[in-house]
Amino acid sequence: MPEITIDGQKIEFNQGMTILEAARSKGGDLVPPTMCYYSKLKDTGGYCRTCIVKVEAESVKNPRALPKPVASCRTLAQDGMVVKNQTSPEVLEARAGVVEFLLINHPLDCPVCDQAGECSLQDLGYEHGKMDTRYEFKRREFEQRDIGDKIKLHMNRCILCYRCVKTAEQITDGRVHGVCSRGDVAEISTYIEQAIDNDFSGNVIDVCPVGALTDKTFRFKNRVWFTKPVDAHRECPKCSGKVRLWYKGEDILRVTARKDQYGEVEEWICNECRFEKKKTADWVIEGPSKVDKHSVISANHYLAPEMKNDLSMLILNPDAGNNPGSSPFSKEQE
Amino acid sequence: MKEGKKILLEHIDVPGIEKIETFRACGGYQSVEKALTSMTEAEVVHEVITSGLRGRGGAGFQTGTKWNFLAKPEGVPRYLVCNADESEPGTFKDRYLMEKIPHLLIEGMIVSSYALGVNKAYIYIRGEYFYLYKILEKAIEEAYKAGWLGQNILNTKYNLDLYMHIGAGAYICGEETALLESLEGKRGNPRIKPPFPAVAGLYGCPTVVNNVETIAAVPYIVNHGGENYASFGTEKSTGTKLISASGHINKPGVYEIELGLPVEEFIYSDSYCGGIRNGNELKAVVAGGSSVPILPKHLILQTPDGQPRLMSYESLSEGGFAAGTMLGSGGFIVMDETASIVMNLHTFARFYHHESCGQCSPCREGTGWMEKILHKILDGHGTLADIDLLWDIQSKIEGKTICALGDAAAWPVASAIRHFRSEFEAYIKDPMAINKISHYNEKYKIAGTAI
């Protein structure tokens, strides 16, 4: 079996896998973060550049280093390839640059954003970004728009990952939305303001890594970390019917597809399951969901333990030095 | 003084050369006769390899090698696409060639298509060249009538159809994969490589994309042989190249030079640029279209080790990015002592910001950011830290994007700061000083009050 070395660890892979897929087959810290790649869809990836890695040796046959960092989601793994991800300062520097680029025009309105708590950009920013911004100009602004009666498009937050475009292309019949304009004013758009009207359109909400596409039936209802995810299923003629219900007390606040540890949908669900079935009686409950993706929903581990002590006091809570009990991390410090 | 060899522009001044009869009388379409009746496809490719012809669009890749890479699976059509989306600022050589001598391009397309086993070829021309589209359409019509295109050309079994396609004015559509997307009727976004067009290009079929000037050089190579072509120019840069000279020189225009001509001679000789206007001092040169690094006088005239700098791929890039540049597409922009590098850079940055396709994040966000910072400096609100910030941003764009537009946007910024940092500092410290240069003073009323 061919073998690739990522961050010093040898991984066996199947011919035809990308560097990212090989890394994910092993798991752990050597997996590059992704924003636009989506394993459940074809032809995604390559746009956001967060998954870039350094190739130190291309293959057994051709052991030269590649001059530029490559997008691991789009580069095929080869036998004898040596890749550096976390262990290359150059990669980390470049990745920090990408995070900065993604954030300079992002509104950073996490406090009012429904995605907060399960947002890939939030995670990425905490893990690879800097503490402050060097951008001093007006951020670009778009009008909020409705895509159909159930989906809200908040273009200001969009990072143009193209996932929703690919979803619309690949799992719904007849794409009715795409990208208009170019450069930094490019925007996701339904052609001629036409509403998306088909049974699987709601999946664009799940694939969106940020809060650009949100569920209007859940909008402003609650913070995701106060809701409790429960796996459930039902007999659905259109889709698999396997969903995740998000409870607050007795009420189901929203229904989403189940997501794996990389925040990717396991099976697509139809709009009926997603938007119409919000009573416990509609579902067969399987049990509490395990949320693998490390984000604020599952754990409070944005900061490394040694950083929490000083940074949380300095930045997140200036008074913490005088009154340790008021720190957001006080529980863990005890 | 000796005139350099003219290959492409030899008959450019013959009256009526745009008509097929005149072109034919000057020896036009001979290469088609020769190739189709007496050479195999492989022999034509072999001649192009021997000639050492390099792509004239900017990257300078060996054309013969590119042709050799073309995959040839059974039962799958292959395509030749001519890239006439000439949009690099400072480059206008293809326009001149297509306007004056359109049949040369068509002749080149026929011979190249024959060599590659292509039966459908396309010319992708930028939308702003609509008048050239009409000229070329007329020429193609004439060629069809005369039997150079269509079924059974010259009574051989070879068929070729040639189509024109007009772009809609996007710089990015000059990038070969974005061009193919646009040609297929999609949004002009560059594709992620691999696969390269030689394997999966237009409609997923093997495709060769070549610049107008590259294709126009093929008839000569077929007529006179690759070795003859390689006898001109230098060892690694064979043949001739069209240079679009512009800026503060006495004689701007398109010149055909034998590669290996000293830069100093090109700028100061009366056969070419004719020296700097008003007898001014040379300040800087952008040697290959706006995206290549700008070089100050002492580095453009001489290489870092003191040799005279020549107009060739290898001599211009001597010194790497620290002290060299690239021949690129041959857009030779000359600036005299009155030019402001800061203003010039802002113009370039604005261009790349406007033309970024928005697909990958470093280019989409970074180009706009750099332009905003430069605008701020121009408005007189810059700080010295902005120079370092600019440097940092360009280093995070370069080499991290899908296509070369990111690099093209980063290099001018990097080189301007590398070679002219003091000018940025001076501008930031005293923005009013720019008003002392009369031609800027008339155009912009800059410092003090923001415009």
C-alpha cells in the first residue's frame, strides 16, 4: 500500500486519495482545517486556501520539494510524499494570513449570529487567527435577502466557499442560485430573485460554514449551546429521515442533518423533515447526539490551558485579575 | 546600424496585406501547403520543438513541450484554442498583429491544428477588441472561400473548422483555464490544476491554449525549419519577440526584436524606443507587462553582476526576484524621473483589485486591501507602518492562490517596495511634494484634502 508522511507520521492510503483525505483517515492534529472542502460533494475545495500544506518531497520517483504550498484538499497523495502541516512555520504563517483575509470583510457579528457556537470560521479564527485586526477600512456590506420563505441569506458573513452552490448543483434538480459579480463584491445570488423551491434546498443551511445561510424557522430563537441535540429518525418517503433535533426544554427549536466530526452532513435531509416536523411525536428518538466537532457547543477549549490563565484575564475579562471568580473560565480554573 | 530579423512583421507594411490575395502573394499559406502535403503531424511538432519557441503570452513555457504533453486518447476530440484575450496592462502586440496581418494568425492556426490533430479550433478574443473580431471574421471567411479552412483542405483528408469567440472584458479570462470556462459558456473562474488542459481542457477534452504571437510564429518555423528559427535570438530565448513599448519614450509602439538585444539599445536606439522623452533621465522600467517586478535604472540596464542586461527570458530574470524581473508578455513600460512609483503602483493595484475573480480568499480580499492602503497613502493619510503592512499582505498572497493573478498582483507591490522604499517613505512624510510634479498636479489635487 502506498504511504504518505504527514507531520512525521506515516499513513497508508488508497491510490486516488487527496492529502487531506489521507490525513483524515488518520485523524488528529495533523488534519488541516477546511472551510470550503466538503467530502460529501464533488468538486469542492481549493477556494479558501486554509488547508494549504507544504510538500517537502513529491513522491518516491520525484523527491523534490514543491516551490509553493498546495491546497491539500485538491492535491493527490503520492507514494513517498512528505507533507508538513502543523510542523511547518511557513504553513502556519500562511494559514494565519488566510484567516486574516477571510476576516477582514467579515462583520464579526457573532453575538447576534445564529451560527455562533457551531461556526467553522469562529473555530478557525480562534485556532489560527490573531487577536486583533490590522484592517482599518469599511467592511463591505450587502442587503440581507430571503432565499425562499425558509432561508435567510446574510451575504456580509459569506466567505464564498461555493459549498451551497455545489449543493444546489448536485443534490437539487436545476440550480437556481449561483455567484454574481466578481472579486471582493462577488455574492451568492438566486437568479432574478427567484426563490429556491425544491425539496432539498434546506441543505444549503447545513453546508454553510458560517452564518451566511440560516434557518428562518430558528432565527434568533436561541443560542445553539443552550439547545440539546438529540438524534432521531422517521419514515420519510423523500429522504433517509435521519436527523438531529435541537431541544430547548420540551420544544424542538430546529431540525438539522447529522454532522460528523468535521462538521459535514452525514446524510442529506428533505425540507419537510427540516422545516415542518417540529413535534416530538413526529420522531422516533434514538438518544442524545455526540457532537465530535470541537466547538463551543461541546467544550470550552478555544484556548490552550496555559493561555487561558493569562489571556482570559487580559483580554476577555479585564477585571479578572482582581476578581478571579468572574472569569468566563473560572470553573476550569478551579 | 543593423536591423534585427523580422519574422512576424516582415510584410506588415505591404498595402492590402489584410486581404488574402496580397497575403498569398507575399508567401502566405505556404506553410499550410508544405505541412499538409509533405510533412507528418509529428514532423511539424518536431520542428517546433527544435525551434525552441517559447510561449509569448507571459509564462514563456516551451511550446513544443506543451504540444508534446497533449494527451491523445482514441475517439476523443482535441482542441486548439488561441488566447487573444490580451489584457495585461502595457501589452498591445497581439492587437497590432491581428489588426494588420490577420491571415498570419489563421495560417498559424491551421498549421498548429494540423500538427496537433485538431479539427475544431477556437480564437478567444477579448470583448474590447470587437473591431478586430470583425477583421478576423472577414479573414476567416476569405480563408474558407479559398479552401484553406473547411473540409478536405488542399484535397487532403484534413478538415478544420475555425471559430471566433468574444469575451466580455475580464482580465481573468486570459488565464488559460478561466478562458476555457468562459468558452464553455460558464463564469470565467480559473480551474484548479491538475488536471491541466493538455489532459482535460475544453469540454473535458485535451486542449492546447497558445498565445496569438506564439501561433503566428509557427508558419515561419514550418517554412524555414526549426533550426533556422533557433539561429535567431539567444540559446534559451530563440527567435524574435514583439515588444509593446509605452511610457515616457520618444517612440512608443510595437517593435519586433531579435531576443538578446541589449535593453539599453532597445531604449535609446532610434530604431526602437528612441530614448526618453524631453531628454529626461530614465527612472524605472516594467519590462514585461504590469504584473512583472519593476526595476530601477541601474538594474534594468545591467544585471547584478555588471553584465549588460539583454531582452531575453534568461537575462531579464537574472538576479531572481531580488534584482531581476521577467520578459512576460513583452509590455515594456518606461518611466522617467517625473514618474511617481507610488501613483503607478496604486494604478496597478486598482487594476488587480478590479479584475480578481473572487474565487480564492487571498486574492479576493488581499488585492482590495492593498489598493485601499495605497489609496490611503495617496490621500496623504499613510503611515510608515503601512509600507510593512503592504509587504506582509503581498507575501501572503504570492504563491497561495489558484491561478497566477495572485502572484501578478503581489509582484508589483513587492518590487516597488523593494527598490523604491525611500520613495514611499518620502511620499508619506510629505504628501504635498507630489504637487511639484506638474503632470500630477493637473490631474489629481491630492494631499491636504482627501479627494
